[in-house]
Amino acid sequence: MDSPKRNETQDAAAIAIDYDRVDVAAIMDQITKVAAAAPLEEARLSDAFSSSPAPASPPGASGIKDRIRAWMTSLIRPFFPLIRFIGLPLHEDIRATQESLHETNKRLDKLTEMFFRLEEKTDRIDRDLNTSTEYIRLLHNLGHNLVVELTKLKIEADTLKGKFRILEKDQDHLQRRERALEDKTCR
């Protein structure tokens, strides 16, 4: 712990990488050489796993801490079964909660599956409804156009009937006139 820490940039500088021609095997060899040259330090590992750095301790204090820790552990060792027994209900509660969460997740999965199926059905219904609406609009326009055309044909038929009646009257008038002229000429 008293040895100075190596800088990570020094380790990175020891590895040369040619970015134009990347040789993975050569890079791995360099990394293994750097790792073999740098001994693992206990302080480095503790710094990596702790959120805040440990305060600097005076020399010889770590031995006292280790002895106190060993003594406390030996005092607590007979109570380990009791501690486990006390923690058992907590463990069972956690396990029951996990099972409950698992069942809830299963139900949620089923619900989301049902939701997506329902969404697909509503999409199909919407498409069918849209096509039905388009058909209804087309039928409405067709019916409207048929009514307009039938109205025009009825008016035209009434006009033709009127003209036909006029022509009948003219024909009757001309026939009577012809008969009258024949009677005059024959007499």
C-alpha cells in the first residue's frame, strides 16, 4: 500500500496501436505484458469497489484493525445460527414477494398480449368501418344521382306526353279538316 500508484495513462501509453492496420493478436500480447508487469494492489481494488476513498491510516494501524476484526468475528461466530434464524422470515418474505412479482409479471404479459390482440382487432374493425363508410358514401351518391336522373327522365317523359297530346290534337284537327275538304269537293 505504501508503493506509489501507477498512472493508467502510463499503462495505456505502453500499448501501441496502429489504427491503419489493426493486429488484434499483437495488441493482446501488449496488454498481457503490461498486466504481468503491473502487480495487483490491494488499494487499487478497494478504490475500484468503494465509492469514496479510504482515509489514510498511519503505519501499523492496519495490523490493529485486522486483529480487532478477527477478534470480533470470533465473538460473533457462535451467534451465526441465531442471525440466520432471525433473517429467515425476512428471506421468506423476500421469496414470497419475488413469487408474487413473478405472478404479476405473468399476468402483465398476458394483459399486454391481450392488448396487442385487441389493438389488432380494433385496427381491423377500423379498416372495415372505413371501407363500410366509403361504401355507404358511394351508395348515397349513387342513390342521389339515380334520383336526379329519374327526375330528369320523368320531366322529359311528361314533356313528351304533352307534345304527343298536342300532335294528337293537331292530327285530329287535320283529319277533320281533310274530311271537311273532301266533303266540300265531293258535293
